[in-house]
Amino acid sequence: MAAPPDALAERVRAGDARAIARAISAIEDAEHGDGAALVGALFPQTGRAYLVGVTGVPGGGKSTLVDQLIATIRSAGLKVAVLAVDPTSPFSGGAVLGDRVRMNRHAADAGVFVRSMATRGHLGGLSRTTGDAALVLDAAGFDVVLIETVGVGQDEVEVAQTADATVVVMVPGTGDDVQAMKAGIMEIADVFVANKADREGIDRLVQSIEAALSLQPPSDGGWTPPVLKTEATTGQGVPELWETLCRFRDRSEALRAARRHARALARIRALAGELLFARLEQALPPDAFARAAADVVARKRDPYRAAQDLLA
Amino acid sequence: MAAPPDALAERVRAGDARAIARAISAIEDAEHGDGAALVGALFPQTGRAYLVGVTGVPGGGKSTLVDQLIATIRSAGLKVAVLAVDPTSPFSGGAVLGDRVRMNRHAADAGVFVRSMATRGHLGGLSRTTGDAALVLDAAGFDVVLIETVGVGQDEVEVAQTADATVVVMVPGTGDDVQAMKAGIMEIADVFVANKADREGIDRLVQSIEAALSLQPPSDGGWTPPVLKTEATTGQGVPELWETLCRFRDRSEALRAARRHARALARIRALAGELLFARLEQALPPDAFARAAADVVARKRDPYRAAQDLLA
């Protein structure tokens, strides 16, 4: 980090867009633990933003929906930030394709901040960096942080789970409904969106989601995920989606606290694991892992034995 | 595990299909480390099978291609196993839909073994269980193990990386080409397949892959991933795909050893991390993590500080 964490944190708290961007970059670039000082400085000012995950398979119109949600949230007088961790999103990867067109209408609006998260070279670390980036935006005073992910890989599901609420977007006629149910997405959705409501098959999609929901055990606190129809291209149904999200947010405080506790627990466990591992690496000779790997390749030891020996 | 690991290992080595299925179930059900005895017993007999990952976005015809590959590999007189970790594959999830039709033609063939891997509740553990299941099949004498995954999530990319060779399947006209390039799939492919070669846009797809490849740094050992056209439904191009995979396998021994070394290294690191963490949990009071999480939710400590305190 070029700037000292406290000075940068100060400017983030003031809502300085360049400082926010730099803080997120610092978090992305940091090896495990190096973003700790910055997060530590900002942490007391966090916990206010509403973190909303938006996930679904590619081609479901998620990005257009997020764009419309931005407009709806701004109309309500709230500041909104987007973290795009979807490699197929025009927000994250679209710059390459000149596909950033849709976002341009918010470009001059200081109440909107859009940031793509690097998706390569961060195996397993994506949920940490996204979670910490959301903390930066939270401390900077954004009322809502939209986290856009692709809901196919488990890593992305994990990212979605860092949110207070998760919206799962599906479209008719692609078999997405069935795929999503199989991929375990039914369990993580707080709100379902059946997008492209003008398409044939929309009612069948809604029915199949509702049928799948009826097979689920009752969710916590009696919240049954509603299934909303939207047409992201026209914005139809988007205000209702935002209303539903507000209703979900305002449900029992106890349930919200339980979810935040689970999230904190997962974060602490992951960080403790990383710190422990870093200590092990420091304690061992530099080539210890490479020598163990050579033994495994030569079939002298199996990987479990090799790992146990390293800890001995 | 019901049977003692050594007895089960003995039957796996003899190629007993029921024992193989039970061994993989034991690995899937095991908490971290509990499959260690079984893997340890089988490990000296492994390292012979050719592990081939087949990945790509949903709807690309991967499963049909895998089915055709089975037939081609059988024609060459080799035994082949499939591990389906793709939640959208008829091999793994299709039983629910009665979509197992295509596999039936291999059902009576003892030289073919098909197994779906559980994809839920195993966040982060999927590459370990898949890797260990591949060891079981390797020890059981299968010459080729096909590992079918969805190449969108990073977890699936990681699974694909446990293989000796990775085939990335794309189809024209869906924007998959661009998506895949953005998702970091370019870096992991050893062979590209442009499937549905009868479709419009196939040549544009091949060209865009080749264009993207030309921007890549030269790959190790001078292997440039070839781009093959296939029509999985008719089997066209599949023998050429298998030939290409054999050619890739027969390239320099040094390169293959390097890849196997990297894989062993990753496995040992992950296992050592799990073992360390299990020790930490045993050493701490049972509610230590929960108390730390409560502090984080209350903004008394940030997650980094909480993790450090637990290790102190």
C-alpha cells in the first residue's frame, strides 16, 4: 500500500471515489493479511450498508437487471455501489469488448460506484477480497452494495453468501431452472427473479421454481423466497424487486444478526487458517513442501502421510 | 468406513466394481483425513492412469462428447472411468430427470465405470474428493479417467487442474468463446474443442479461440493448444480428439513430471492446512470461534484482529 492505511481510511470515510478505488486495489493486491490494517481502520464504521448478492447463470440478464436496480435505488435517494465478480458481466469484463455502454448513464452520478473484482489468480481468495471490498464501500457511506456473481461455481456461491440477501436470477427456456436446483442454488436464494418475463415459458419457470420451493424445508423465520417476474430490458418489475428486498431487510432483527454471525464466523475461520499456514511455512525449510511433493510423485509417500510428516 | 481400508483396497485393486463404488463413497463421506488410510493403501499402485479433465459452460454438449470419447477409448482396447462433477451433467444430476439414457449403452461394459461426485456441502473439498476418487480408479486399473466439470466457477477450474490434460469445450453462437477467455479458461486448456461443428458460427469460434491463443505467452514445452472441431451428437471429430490427447500425453516426460509435481504440491499444502486447522480447533475452547464472531458482529474487533487473537 502506497498511502498509510489510516490516511487512506480517512479519505474513504469521506467518500472520496479515488481513495475508495485505491483501497479496493490495495485489498485485491494484498497477500493474505496485508489488507488487515486498512480493514481494521475502517471496521468500526461498517455494518450499515445493505449487501445484496445477485447471482445466476450467464446470459440471464443479470447485468441489465443490476443496472435497472441502480436506477431504482437512486430514485429512493440512496447511494449504491456495485462489485462485479462475474467474469461474464459487462461491468467486470466488458471493458474489453467496449460493452460498458449501459453503465455510462450512471458515470456522472457520484451516488453510484461500480467496481469489477479480479477473478483470476485468486483461487479461494475471491470471497475474502469481495467481502473486504464491501467493507470499504460500507465505510464510505454507500447504503446498498450489489455484489454480482455467476451462480454456477461453488466459489461464486460462497461470494453470494457474504451478502445480507441473495437474489437468484433465472430465465425461461434454457433449462436454467433445473440446473440451478441441482447446483444447490435453491438453498441460497432469498428472492427469485424470473427474468425475461416477455419470453415464452415464463409461467412454467415460475411454477417449477415454486414447485421446487415447496419441497424445501421451511426457511429460517418463515421467510419463503418470493418468485418475481421482471423484464430487465424495460425495467418492468424492478421496483417490486427492490420493495421485496427492503421487506426482506426489515424482517426480524434476530434473523439478520444470525446471518451476520455466520458470516463473521466463516471469515474468522478462513483467516485463522491462512495465518496458521503462513506460520507453518515460516517454520519449515524453504524446500520442505517441494521435497514432500517429489516423494509423492515418486510414490514414496501418499499425500496424507506427507502432510502429516510436515506437521510433525 | 464399514470395511477395513486394507480389505477394501485389495478388492479395488482387483477391479471389483462394487468395491470401487464403496471406496469412492467412503472418500466422499469422510471428514478431512478420514480417507487417508484408504488412499495410503492404494497409493503405491497409482500414477498409471491418464487423467483427462473435460470442462466448459453448461449446454456445450460436454456429456455427449464424453459419451463418444468413452466409445473411442474402448475401441482402442482401454478401460475408461468417468467422474462427473458437473451439476448440469446427465451423468451426475440427470438421474433425477431420467436423462441417463445416453449412458445406458455402456452399462453392460465392465471396462466402463461412471460415477457422479456429490457437489453440495463440500465447499472447497471438491477437488480433494475428486482427486482421491481418481486415485481409486487409477489403482483399480482404469487406463483413462475422464473428469467432467463445468468451467465457470473457480472451484471447477481447480478440479480440472487435478488432471494430466484439460479439454475445454465451446460452442458457437452463445458468446461462450468470449466468456471462457475472460474466466481464465484460456490458461488451463491443453486442447480446445469447438463442438456443434454443424452450427453457424463454428469458423468464427475457431478463429476467435486461435486469435486469443496467439496473444498468450508460449505455453510450456512449446505445446500450442490445438483447436479441434467436433460434432458430439454424431461422433465426428472424436477419434481425432483422442489422438490429440494421446499426442499430448506422449510429449516430453519432463513436462508431465512438472505438472504432477505441481499437483502433488497443491494437494499437500491443502492437506497440511486442514490438519493444522483441526489441531487449532482442538486446542481452543469449543466456543472460541463463536465468541470471536460475536465480537466482530458487534464491531468490537475486526476479523483480522479476531483471527490473530485466536492464534495467540
